[in-house]
Amino acid sequence: MDAKELSTKTPDQLKDQLIALKKEAFNLRFQQATGQLENTARMRAVRRDVARVKTILNQKAAEAAASN
């Protein structure tokens, strides 16, 4: 997932995406704690995707505030 793809989405879609990513991050942490995690790089990717979504949400909120 890249920032260009995220910037075309609406804030509601981004919030749904954020919720899904946080659930995935939780599940990955749980798998790691129980020793079942096979792809440890996925944790890093999910964390970065969460940061990307939050960044785009903040940019959209700033644009909305500036336009008012």
C-alpha cells in the first residue's frame, strides 16, 4: 500500500482501513507471543501501514480545517 493509493480514499474508508490494520497488528503480536508467527517482517509492514494511514488522515483533517 502506498500513500498515493491512500490519498484517494475518503476519511471513512481510511478509518476502516486503520481499524483493520490495528486488528491485524494485534493478531500478529498474539501469534508472536505464542510462537506461531512465521513472517516477522509482516509486523513491521503493518506498523508502517498504520503510520501511513494516520498521516493521510491528519493531512486531510488539516486541509479541511484550512478550507473553513
